Amino acid sequence: MALTIYNTLAREKQLFTPIDPKNVRMYVCGPTVYDYAHIGNARPVIVFDVLFRLLRHIYGEEHVTYVRNITDVEDKIIARAVERKVSIRDLTEGTAKIYQEDALALGCLAPTLEPRVTETMPEIVAMIERLVANNHAYVAEGHVLFHVPSDPDYGKLSRRSLDEMIAGARVEVAPYKKNPQDFILWKPSDENQPGWNSPWGWGRPGWHIECSAMGEKHLGEAFDIHGGGIDLQFPHHENEIAQSEGAHHGKPLANYWMHNGFLQVEGEKMSKSLGNFITIRELLAEKKFGGQQWHGKVLKLAMLSTHYRQPIDWTVDRLVQARSMLLDWSRVLHGAPQSDDLHNELLGALRDDLNTPGALAVLHGLWKGSHLSINDLRSLKRALNFLGVYEDEKQVDFAVGYEVLDVSKIENLIAERNAARKAKNFAEADRIRDELSTMKIAIEDGPSGTTWKVVS
Ligand SMILES: [Zn+2]
């Protein structure tokens, strides 16, 4: 069965064909570690985690490499470190650790590699040197700039007009620029700013070149999938393409570009000034959003209920619904066996451009069937584990004080009740039916035996 993905570069859904099925490679832009990640930052983490899981399922775990970088050299970091009076290293290390913990709490696998800019400096300098040698970049007053007119394909990802690009990139006019669109590859640092030696003096790289160099170092000159939020499409991804393809004589950086949509909160753009800015950590650990704490897997399930390319409205209602779903499911799944195979229809939905709402509809179909059969149960459990929205290893704590039931107990009670009925001990049979009823289990006697379902 094929995998299709929507390729932003082509503006259409395409059949996914990896360069090397034995080494499928994906790069996703990671965080700039100067502050807690907000819930909008969680969206690409969750979306590309599901894609990572799907690729591992299709091509085999050892044949997929997922790189998600950590940007630990950037001007926002310098500003925040000064503001907080902490060292840059303390700020970036602490923030990166929180980000990794948040991603784990959201039920996301660790990427194969999480490279840092500070560990990639020789490769960054070498790539800039190649761009200068290829006449795609020039040196001016201690800066190195990418010369946009040197790349006739510039703009092919975002498909914007020159005017739109200049407006979108918030182009700064500087005397050393040959062209207003030219962007920074390297800039000088003063003694209070982090810096590295380079052929152009003591300085530091610009943000865009960092991703190009980390991608090249860990995934090679050309790889399969490059992902990130839609807000990164321009100028960041456009510039990554210009740099990498300029350094690699036009070889395409990535064959498939994927972008997740925007996130808003309760119908409004999330912003600190509107007071609806919400971090992953606040959702997980503080009673801020809807006055409640939320389990990471509830957050993940809520995120997956909208297709990744659509805008998502992050609401308390959405989280309440996701939690109630997980509570219903976990009541019967705890301790139950899971099937070896993934449900075919679920897999079909995910293979269709990561149609997670479609996948969840399949799960609802299993659940809403008039009576949940043991096979449905096994399929459901396998699917939830696959998506990383369920945990069996400990008592489920999607909500406080929740009592977990297990299926074998229900099955045993039904068997006992049937034995009692056979012995015409109807008082005992009724007692057991009542006991099941307090467990919110309804039973029905039919020609092929007794079936049961969970009632809410
Ligand atoms: Zn990037």
C-alpha cells in the first residue's frame, strides 16, 4: 500500500518514493532554545512524530533517520540570557532539556538525532566558504551574505512575488547589502556575544545556514522529507533551499516539503498581549488552561483530531473530548491483549497524507460498534499504542481518581453469571448484572451468548 504526502513544493499530494528505502531521511526544524515551548510549537513535534512512526512501520525501524535540530546559537538567546542574567550555556541547556521532557510527555519518540548548532560550527563555516566560492555569497564589512539574485529559482517553495518576499522577510536595509533581499550567513560578534573563528573574523552564523549545515552533516546533500510549521516556509525554508542547493550545485535539498498549519487558541491568534499564550509545560503541570492540568497523551490525541495541514483551534472543549475518549478506552484496555497487526483501515488513513482525523474515525468505528468484540479491543489497543496516545504500563492517570477496569474481570463475571443462570440461581445472576452495571458495563444475552459494552 502506497504512502502519499502533500508536497508543498509541488502544491499537490504525491506518491512518496524514498531515495533509498533502506535509509529514509527526514529533517524537521527544531526549537530555538531561549524559552518554554508553546502549544503551537508542539504541533510539528506531534505531527512529525506520527510520520516518523509510520515511516518506521513501513520501512523498518532501523531504516529511518529522523533529525530534529536544537538551535542554540541565535540572537533571541543572547538577548534572553542578558535579560535573565544567566550564561548562554545555562539558558540553552536548561531550555533544551525542558523541551525534550515536554516532547516525551506528549507521547513522542525521541528523534534519531538532535544536533546542536554549537556542535556543527566547522560544517557551517565550510558551507559558507563553498557558497562564497560558488559566487552565491559575498563578504562585506565582516558579514557574509547570500546573494539572492544569484539563485534564479529563489522563491520556488513559497511562490511569492518579489514584493511579498521583501515584506515577509522584514528585510533590513543595510549599507553592506548588494540587494535588499540578501540575507546573513555570518556576522561579526563583539566580546559579549558568542563567537567562533572564521575566515571572515570572529563571529557567529545566521539562523538559516545552521539548518542547512546540520541537514547536510547528518542526512547528506539530498534527503527525502523536510518538515516544519507553515510559518517557517518563508523565509526560513526558502533560504535553506537557496543555501543548500547553492552549495551542492543545484542538487535538490529535499524531495518532499511538509508544513503543518497554524494553531490558534479559543478562536484567537495566540499572543502574550492577548493573555492566551500557553506553554506545553503550563498545560501539563499547571492549572491554567480551563483551570485543569492535562495529561500529555490527551494533548496529543486532541492535536491529532485535526488534519495537520488545517488550522487548529486549541480549545478547552477539544481537550475535554479527547480526555473523555481516552478515559472510555483505557477503562477496557488496561491489561487487555493487543493485536500484532495494525488495523488496515487505520493504516490506510495514515498513508493518505497522514489523515489522523480519518484514523481516529476508524477507532471510533471500532468503539461504537454495538458491542466491542475482543478483536476490536485488540485492534484498538494496538492502534493507540502505535499513535503513542496510550500507556498500559502504569495505572492510567488521564484524569485524577480514575479507576481502571480490566477485561478479564468483566469476562469472569459474565462467565460466573452464566453459570448461576444455568444453575437457576437467578438472584446471583441479577447480583452480578448489577455489579457489572456499577462498573458501567451493560450486558446483553443473545442466541450466540452474552456480549457486553461500556456505557457512559
Ligand atoms: Zn530550520
